[in-house]
Amino acid sequence: MPLATRHLSDLGARVIKIERPGSGDFVRHHDNRVRGKLCSHFVWINRNKESLALDIKDPKDMEILRKLVCEKADVFVQNLRPGDAEKMGLGYEDMKRTMNEAYPGENRGDRLIYASISGYGSNGPYAHKKAYDLLIQAEAGLLSITGTEGEMAKVGCSIADISAGIYAYSSIMAAIMQRQKTGRGCVIDVSMLESLVEWMGFPLYYAFEGQSGPKRAGASHASIYPYGPFSTGMGPDGKESAKVMLGVQNEREWKILATEVLQREDLTTNPKFKNTASRSDNRAELEAIISGIFASWEGGAEEVVRRLEQAGIANAKVNDMQGVWEHQQLAARGRFREVDTEVGPVKSFLPPGMSAEVEARMERIPTIGEHNDSILKELGVARE
């Protein structure tokens, strides 16, 4: 949910985030990696938002929330466990009725777009099952194809949360466009499982009708080789250089790599490496040959990349996080901005794909309840 609403806010939507008084969103406390105080995950997904701290178990605060939705909201997004919103009187039918009764004749409730994000969806046998990102990676089969032959591995970022957020964001945008035509809102039911399964299309069809799924191949492609990371020896500073990812897709590229880059024409006639299937079967031997040649060149990863680029072979340096912060392509395209926080400005990334004629909103990351006074004043509510 937070990623979906952050993307909406980047486009200019006013997003009011409801948090617990005192402790706020529990994600705030996952770490303190940003300036020793702020949580990395929270900083990523909460710029531009207004924070309203309400205890939704308190009838007075619940009344404030209902008043806020009735007067200010045309999209309502929640990620409570299926059924909990209805128990609290925050279900779609409740909200629609409340809005219509508060403003008779305006059909505000009929225009409401109501988005629910949950682990498994609002119905079915798994509807009330607890769901976290890694659990969904397991249920969606992602762990079965990620890692090495001997050990599975999770994806390094919260991919199930991200996929659900992206589908919620795009579904809300589509619902807004539909409402412009029909005058009516709708219910959007986004499941983390279904969002991630959609991204599993290739491995699912690879295992079509009972066939075995793709083998786990570490950071390499399961069936195409050489398509993976290779060591590059020592860099000019005397330290181990970064690995370089090769992406050889066909026999023409393999011949160029072997003859022009590696200077090993014999590899193209060796039966072990004659086609992608045989190269994949003998990948350990071929990996040792390629990495050995790369390591023999002076200059480490930079020299390997230079030679691969010269020959037109697809490649990428295996960056760590500092390498991404310092990436010359991102800097050249002006992808960094600063956003304000309680600990001062921090660098942030512009959302991808926006028109050059539109500047994304890149505003402050809120403290807990930072906007309580202004929002309550706007609603005409005086708190005791």
C-alpha cells in the first residue's frame, strides 16, 4: 500500500497517511540507517505524504476518520486483514453509504474508489492467512527458482510488496479514468500472491502441464550460457575487482566473445561449448576459462567492460549499493533530487517514466502526526 500511494503522490495526489499515535507506522522502526534515525524503508515510500495520527479504536478518532473520508477523499486505500475494515465500519459499503448520507444528492459514495491490498485477496481459503513478503515469495514459487542448486534464496528486496503496490497504483489510475467516463467508483482487490504470480509467467509456462520448473542457477540464467557473473581479478588498487555480468544470447554473440574478446577460437569448435545447451551443461568449466582470461588482463572490471563494449557484447558491472548511488548514468540523466526530512535533506530518486515536461512532486517525509493540527483545522474539528 505505501508504495502505491507514494507513486500517486509523486504525480500530485494529496495523500493523507493514517498512523498510530505515538509509535506511528511500525515500518518506521525497522532500522535507523538514514542519518542514524530514520528507517530506510520508510524514507523510500513515504515522501510527499501528510501524517494524521489517529487511534481508530477510539470512537472519537474513528469519527474524525469518517469525516475526513466523506469530505476530502475520492480514493480510499487500506491494507487491513480481510474483514477487519468491515468490522470497524470502514468497509466499502459502509464508506459509500456514509458518504452518500453525509452529502445527499451528490453521490459522493458512488464515486468512491476503494482499494484493498492483502496477502491472498478478500476471499478464498487463504484470505485470513498471515502474509509477509518472504512468505509470499515462497507461496508464489519464487524461492523454487531463486538461489543455487544446493540452496534456495529470497530476492534481496521486498518484491512481493513492490509488485502488489505497482498493481494497486496502476489499478487505481485505471479506475480514475473509468470513473471519468461512468461517474462511478469501484472496489479494487489486490492480492500480493496474485501480483507476484503474474511476474512468474515464464517459469510457470516453462513447467507447463507437469514439466519440471527452471533449475536454480544462482545469478546465472538457468538455460542460457554464458549469461551470468564472472570474476575479473584484481583492480588497479590491488583489491579484488567487481564481477562483470555477461549476456550472450545467441551463437553469433558467442562466436564474437570467443574469437574477438577471449582470443580463443578453439572454444567455438569444442563439443562441450558448441551451442547454448552444451555450454549450459558445462558451465562450471566454461566459467573457469572465461574468469581466468578476464583475471589475466590488467585493469580489473573496467578493462573487461571496455573490451566487451568494443566487441558489442552485452555486459553489466555487478554494483553494490554505493555503486548505484554513484552511477554515472543516473547522474547524467539528473535522476536525483533532495527531499526534506526531520534530519535534514536526503537524496531521493525521481520516479521513472515521467514526462520531461512534468516535474515530479518530491516533498517532505513526515514525522508522526505532523499534519494533525492542519488537517483537523481544515475539517473544523477541535480536539480536547
